[in-house]
Amino acid sequence: MKPIRLDGRSLTRAQLVDVAYGAHVELAHEQLPTVARAAAFLAEQVGREEPIYGVSTGFGSNADRLLGNHRLRDELPGSTRSNETLHEELQRNLIVTHAVCVGEPFAPEIVRAMLCIRINTLMRGHSGIRVETLQALTSMLNAGLVPVVPQLGSVGASGDLAPLSHLAIVLLGGGEAFFEGQRMPGAEALDRAGLSPITLSYKEGLALNNGTAQMLACGVLALDKLEDLLDSADLAAAMTIDAFAGRLGAFAEEVHALRPHPGQVHSAANLRILLQGSTLADIPYHLVPKFRAWQPGSWDTVQAQSLRFDIGWDWVPMAQRHGREKFYRRFRPFRGGKKHQPQDSYSLRCIPQVHGAVRDAIAQAARVLDIELNALTDNPIVFPDAKAEFVEQQVISAGHFHGMPLALAMSYVKAAIPVLASISERRLNKLVDPATNDGLPGFLIGNEDSTESGHMIVQYTAAAIVNDLASRAHPASVYSIPTSANAEDHVSMGANEARHVLSMAEDLGKVIALELYTAAQALDLRRDMINAARDLANRADATALAAKIAGGPTPGTLEYDAFLDEVEALRAELAAADEFQPGRAVALAHAAIRREIPFLDRDRALDGEVATAVRLVKDGTILGAARS
């Protein structure tokens, strides 16, 4: 993979994801003089004994304390002098005392993304870091050396101080790191990678640990997952629509032109593409039979006896058609699985509005993250070439480390994730509930002997995950806890926010996988039931089809002849139809599922199949099949 060139201005989310998963980086050579100029400027100001925050003063609540020329204890009898200057000690102490995170380590891809972000922002040339320190950081990343960064410890201002200190401490020969799959002391990892520890110069500790790299890395990797999960959610919804023989009018282009929220328009268009070629969607009501349990006498041929179901309709007597004559001239007077109503329930009809709103939340977050990727996020900010009377006008303390822009964007996404999971679970529930699944068997299993649960408990799992996601959706950004003796008296908690979003994205994928797993079963049943009716219509006369219809008049009555005429019209319409199929993209996704998970004709252990469905969503197999 070609190295990603870092210049502080042009890093993209896609490039960051590439680096996270193994791509190398290189420093843009034309930007290095600018980096060096800021470092030289700081050294010059220190020589003039100018007070500069974090360079010749302490940090945080110690900002009013100036560094002296030597340690106050150096003159005491027995004191051991250090070769380290006070300025070097200040920067080293900042890193070693701030690396105090706890918990499980972040995954290597997150840490690699953090390193890349930090290098890129330092390349802007306003941080005062030396070129050789940036090169050491780059060498560590390219060598595959991954610092151990525990997940808990950042409040999101002054940036991600503690986690970024865990990155930097390895450069100093401290901390821990993973190298070639093994966890070891940082000094050993550097040695094995052929690298040497460094000594930090003016402001370099502050430059290395002041910034939003943890929350930004988690946010970018979360969005990378969520953007595919949005398409997977549209795909799951499309498969469910085909399984319901649903109605497509709610997704029409002209409909969404009247309320053109970008995400809504996108999801509606996506559904139209996914359902192209479907002959199940918009099928006339009367052609859709409803499930009846298989019985030994259900079918009259050996081939038909192998079906997992029986089918049937209810006839609408003449006396019940009063005031509905026009409807029954357009649609045959048979009630099967599809209810006689012109609109589907909200979880089907409102897919563009709900999925689209989630798309818009993620698009807003993407806009924020794209800006942050090439922003300067440490403090103070160095302007070496500014015309100024005082150094404070060239080294300016500001608040670019504050993570609130990212925190609020992540809060929005955090609230959106359970919404997408919830509507997916509601569709799954509709599929398994015989009261709402439009004529499919309860829990999507034949169950002729009353011993089978089918997909019943799949919905339980989805419901549990949705509840868990909803419980985690409370925004961390609304609850600031002051730190650093109230010098940092308002913080963003953006690191927690982005970390939550990343883990919630993982669980959202599981809910979508459960819907796809269930919808594939429902689609098989719906398609096979309608095609079984078509096959019967092709090989039998109206009398054989009439045996599948309940509520008909008694043979030999005047009304019976009219009934047979209506059954014949139904038979002829079914016989004239081509084999019923889902949308082409839905069919490809369904085939990808069936290559690894067979149809559930009898109860069996489902744990392995559920895990497979989750994997097929996570690795993009199902979505890739549909996109093909």
C-alpha cells in the first residue's frame, strides 16, 4: 500500500482508516522547514528568558510558576545533579505523570489512528515540535510498534491528555507497547524495532499530549463502520419488504422531492435500487396466500408433499361486498396473507424518514471530523512569523484542545444508533409475529407437530441489544466534571462519547444481522408459498384450487357456480404470472446468506448461525453481494 503523505492539511477519513489498518505514512518534506521554524523560535525565546506557558512555566494550575536556571536542591550537600535541564524535565514529567489511563487497551487500529492524527496536526508547524521528534513518532508508527493505551482516562480537554501521554511515553523508553503481536515494556519494543528513546525539548511534551486524537480516532473508525451499516440497514429493510410483499409507493422519487432531507432522499433511492426487479413487492392482495400448517392431505402430488406448509385463502361472500363492489372488481374476492389496506406499518413505510435521519446525523458528524482531521488542536499555538511587540502575541494560549465540537457531534450519532437498531428490531418482530406478518407462519417455522420455536428467540436477542443501546445513548457531553484544580473547569467528555459510539456501532451491526437472518427465512417462505400457489394453478383446475379456499358456498347451489368462476379467474391470473422473485440486489444478498446458513425447516441449534450472520454483516459479505 502506498504511504499516506502527511502535510497537516489534506488527511482524509479514508486515508486515516488505511493507516489504522496498516498503511505507512511519510512526512511532506516541503512542510518540514515550517515545523523547524516554530521549534527554533521557541528555543530563541527561552534564551531571552521570556515566560511562555508550558515552555518556561508550569502547566495547568502551575501556569503562574516560572522555571529557574537550576534545581533548587542542586546546591544541597549530597545532591545528585541531573544531566537533564529543567525544561527537558518539565516536558518529560508532563508525559510520565499523565500516562495514568486504566482499563483494557485500545485495539491496535485505534492507536495507529491516534498516532497518525497526532503527527498530521503537528505537521501544521504551529506546535514548536522539532522535526527529529516528528520523525521518531513516524518511525514508531511505520515499524508497527503500538503503544498500550488503556481506554479510560480522558475528559476531552485539554484534549486527550492521558491517552496521548501513553503514546508519547513509549518514545521516551517508558510505558508498554505491542510489537509483533507481543506486549512488552516500551524500551524493549523500541529496541526490537531498531529505534532509540528520545529526549523531549521545549514544549514537545505538551505538543505530544495536547489534542483530540483519541476521540477523533474513535469517531472516524466508528463512522467508517456506520456508513456501511447504514447501507446494510437499507438492505435488511428491503429484504423485509420483499418478505412482506410490501408496497413501494412510499419510496417514490416524487414523494421524497416534497420533503428533501438529504438522508431521506438517499435512503428512498437506495430502496428503489435494491428492490428493482421485485415481483413480490406491490403484488395484488388476492394473489398472496396465507400460511396453513402442513397436513398429510394438504397436497396431492409427491413433489408438492415435500413443501413445508399448506396455503389458503378465505372467500368474501357476496353479502359482504356491499359498498365495496368496485374494489372487488379490481381485486379478486379472496383474503390471503396480505391485508386489504393501502399502506404498510411505520417500520416499513417510514424507512426513508428514519434511516435518512440517521444518515443526516452521521453526515453532520463526518463534516465535523473532516475539519478536525487537519486542525491544530494543541496549546499554546506558536506564530513565529507574526509581527508582534510581545511574545504573548506570538505564542497564544487558546482552547483548540477542547473536544466539544466532536463531543456534540458524537452525541448526535449516539442518539441515532438506537433509533436505527430499534426500527430494525420492530421489522424483525413483525416478521415472527403471526398477528402482524401478513400470513407467514408464527416464528417462521411450519411447526405442524407443535414442538418448534423457529426464530422466536432471535427477536429476544435483538430486543436485548436495542435496550442496551438505548441505555448507553445518554450524552456524556452534557456532564462536565472540572479538573486540574479548576484550571480546566469545563471539559467535553468527548473521548467517552466517541468511545461509546465505536462500541455501539459494533452492536448495531448485530441487530441488523439478526434482521437479515430472519428476513431471509421469511423471504423463502413468502416466495415459496406464492410460487406453490402458482404451480397449483398451472397444473390443476379451478376445483383443485377451490379446495384451498375456506368459506366458499356449498356445491350445487347457484352461488357456487359464481364462486367457481371467481376461483377460475384467480387460477388463470396465477398461472399466467412468471415465477415470483425478490429484487435483484435482495436476491444476491439472500444467496450470500444461504451459502452459509441453510433454510430452517426444523428446529436446530441456532447459535452458530447467528454468529455467522453477525460475521457476514461485519465483514461486508452480504452488503458486497448486493452491491455487486
